[in-house]
Amino acid sequence: AQKVTQTQTSISVMEKTTVTMDCVYETQDSSYFLFWYKQTASGEIVFLIRQDSYKKENATVGHYSLNFQKPKSSIGLIITATQIEDSAVYFCAMRESSNTDKVVFGTGTRLQVSP
Amino acid sequence: EAAVTQSPRNKVAVTGGKVTLSCNQTNNHNNMYWYRQDTGHGLRLIHYSYGAGSTEKGDIPDGYKASRPSQENFSLILELATPSQTSVYFCASGDPGGEGFSNERLFFGHGTKLSVL
């Protein structure tokens, strides 16, 4: 069964620095899709970025990028030049090709960015 | 922008009572999901649906039922509510692998805070 694990409960960084959040996953599928979502202080959950398992290039969107290490079943989220408004909870998620409809999430990592 | 609306936003229920949480989406997405969020557990999948008339069990379905009467609506039903079901519930919609595949993502509602006393 698919599983997503985020071991970092919380991270604190200074503004304008780079932070990496870890995520490891378990799957028997050869094809799968990995996602990161952000939950703001208001509770709103929004999509950030996605990585397809068959793509070797790491996805990048704005100041978000991914460190996809397939042999390690790892998909880290990198935020460069962090801003105060990046303070939020970040969730890693996965969908398998064999079970197209099921999307599972990790436990989340709380990021606090200080000035 | 895709819209997912949950109702009610807050609910207080008594133990043993029946609770229905509603979700409506105007995105014409095939898939809809119910998650609960608890400290230390993240977002856990309760039930999901791939279209009108379908419901599938997620990872923690016990004590919950789901109903998808139409493309737009997906309800979560607690027939006999218990204090352990006190949580924040999120509904989401999406179209995994469907049209606009490259833009695949889930759209979430704002959540329903349920307290079972």
C-alpha cells in the first residue's frame, strides 16, 4: 500500500535563507506522482508543485524546487530565499498509477520563517 | 479558479447523534475526497469517489459513510458520532489523469471543524 512519511515535525529558519523539507514514500508501482501542498495559517490548503516518477528532471516552480531521489524513494521540497509568508504547514502527497483515484498525504512539516 | 464549498464550517454534535458534512464543487471534477486533519496525523483519507454513484474506502473509513449523489456533491456521514471523531474535515476535488493532466492537482475546501461532545 502506498505510504508517505514526513519525519520533520517543524523547522525554523531565518528569512532569505534556503530550507529543505524531507519526504519519503513507499509504493510498489513503477509509475507514480508526487505532490507538495501548503496549508496557510488560515487553514487554506493549496497545491505547490508536482514530480512525475518517470521524469529525471527535478520540478521547479518559482522559488520552490524538488530534490527527487528515486533510488531512495525521496522527494524533498526546497524553498530558496524564504519569505515570512512561507510560514505554513507543508504536506507531501502521492498518487499511484495503478490506483488512479487515491491520493494520500504525509503528516506535514510546520515551517516558521523569522525576520 | 476551481471552487470547493463545505458546509457547515463549524458543527457541534452529541455523542451518538448523526452528523452529515456536505461538500459541493463547481469544477466538474470526477474525483472527490474526504480527509480529516489531526495534530500528529496530517491529512488522512476517509473516503473518496471517482464519479457520481461511486464511493471508495480510504485508509480510515471505520465509523464513516460517504454518498456521491451527483458530480457536484459528496457527503460524509457519521451515523453514530463519537468524541474520537472530533477533528477538522477537508473535502477536495480533482481530476487525476484526466483532462489537463499536466495541471493535475487537488482543490480543497476551507474545512469543517467538528466537535463531538
